[in-house]
Amino acid sequence: MRHRHFLKLFCAGAVAFSALAGPALANPVVLFDLNSGKILEHQDAFKRWYPASLSKLMTAYVTFRAIAAGEVRLDSPIKVTKHSAAEPPSKMGFKPGSVMRLDNALKMMLVKSANDIAMAVGENVGGSQAAFAERMNAEAVRLGMNGTHFVNPNGLYSPDQYTTARDLAVLVTAIRREFPQYAPWFSIEGLAVGKKAIPNYNLLIGRYPGADGMKTGFVCPSGFNMIGSATRNGRTLVAVVLGEKSAITRAEAAAKLLDQGFDTPAAGSATIATLAPYGDTISPNDMRDEICKKKAPAEQSEAPPVVAKNVPKSPYQEKLDHVPTLVAVGLGGATGPTPMAMLAQGGEEYADVPIPTWRPDRPAPGAGPTVAGSAAQGDQPVKVAN
């Protein structure tokens, strides 16, 4: 009788669900089917975590919504401010006053994970960092991302910028379902900025069969975060992995989850929308000591570490087995209208499109080199040597 009672309590209070066989996971993860929303694996899905550059997915989403609302266009000018130019790496390094097209800015933000460009996008589309963060938080509440709060568009560390693996899954679902026209941007193998080739920090792209997105992130307190997606035979799976120890292990962890998911038929009824909160949802996680006090500076980067020739490599450290297709981006070519929020800052015109309102049934939420860009416009794939 006691044994039966114990089993009942254990099942009712379990903090992880798994439709896949395998060893216990060590950090927050969510693996789910994008089309159905069904969860194939999760652990600590509601654990508060620092998103780092995964924040840029919300920056992209807010911007996509602004484009759809007519506030800004893909060819609108994004001006680098003194504030955005001063953001620390990873960055493009354009000087204050430099101007680029919005679509080029978004590609640099998503592929290079450029903090200066993300801030410039936020300031131009929102009018200021604070105003854009308000829009990020309003969207988070509207989507039901109840464990998330933003203060900046690029993910640089702040104790008040946090999320959860489950909330990130909600965001990815919104991006991919609402704005499929931008899906190719998340699978770009690299960028060409003048003569400079910049590879994607997502090491699954071009290496993992079917990989088609989405984003990586790193700051010392967060560890190495990653959202990796892949599509095979019409089935798209997404793996959210937080707090890994290196750029390589996060890619390996995401690939392993995706492998298991593709080998397993969709099962169970839990979805991203129906998964009930569990575990500690308040205490923030901080990996600063583990990640940055115990690692050499070269390992404290989104870029994969260089490995000696005689040391076995992970498949995600190997060069691509093909000549990568790079998309040309850079300065210039911004012939579209100035973002309405920037016009409003100058007192010339005011945007009449309101920011999203909170749903009444939801609670309110508490180093790269300097390069001289080309005048690229839109998608311009080019081939360069790997």
C-alpha cells in the first residue's frame, strides 16, 4: 500500500516528462514537434534562465510584427546610434551614423548575433531601447510567455532579462507559424560583408541533415544556449537547450535530441500550450563561476574553439563538406521610409499602430572584427571557399 502511494505521489509530482528513452538530462531542454506542438522531451522547462542572444528571436518577432503593421519596411533605414555602436561583442563594428537596410540588419543580428545591430534595430523600430523592451514584454505576455521578461533587444546580461525553455518554444512556434516567409533567414550558412566571410554560430546548419534554424546565445551567467530545428519528410522538430558548457556540446546536445525525436513516432498528449508549470520557476540560474572562471578566455565565446590537428574533433567542429552559400549584407541601399518610431522621436510623425495590449487573463511580467560593409541589398547568395 505504501509502495502504491509512493508511486502515485511520484507520478503526480514528477518534474520531467519523456517520450524518449535515454539517460537523465542535466539542464533545461524542450524537444517538440513544430506542427503539432507535441512535446517529445522536457526537463526543467519552466526553470528561469538568462536567454543571452536567444533574446534576438523576440527582437526579430517584434520587428516582423512591425513590418506587418506597416510601421517599417524591409528596405527602411536602420541607423547605428552612438549607444548601439558602443555595445560589446559580438558585433559588426559599424560607426555611429552608418545606415543599412532593415533586412540586412536582421540577417546580421541572426547569423552573426551582432549586439550592436540588435540594439540599432530595437532603437529604430521602437524609438528607444526602453520602448522596444516594452514591446518585447507586451508580445511575451500576449503569447503566454509567463516566465519571461526583457530589458534589451540583444540579450546582454541583466538580472531582469530572463526566460524559460518552455517560453522559448512558444516564441519559436509563433515565429515559424506566423512568419514563414522569413524562415530562410534562420538557415543562412554565413554572411559575406565585403571580402569578409562570417559563418553562422549555429553549427547544425550545413552539418546536421535537415537543419533549418534557429539561434544560439551565450553570456557567462547563462552558459551556452541553443535552439536548433530540423525538417525531415515534412516533420519539423525543435530542440531548446540551455546552459551547456561549450559551443560544441550545445550543438551535440541539440543534435542528439533531434536524432531521438526523428527516431520516435509522435506520442503523448502534452503540448507546448498545455504543459503545466512545475519545479522552481522563480530562482534564477547563474553559471558564471562554472563557465567563465574555469575556462580560458578563448573558450568564453560563441565561436567554436580551435582544436589541435591530432585531437579528435566533434562533427560540429569540422569544416563544412561543401562550399558554403553566403548571403551578402552590408551598409547602404536603404531606400524605404524611415521607421515610424524614429520619426516620432524627431517630432515629425507619430505611429498610430498601438503596441500589443496585455491579455486580461494573463498576469503582468514582474568578439567580432570591425568590417566595412558592402552596399548589399536583399538576399544575395554568393559562394566562397570554406
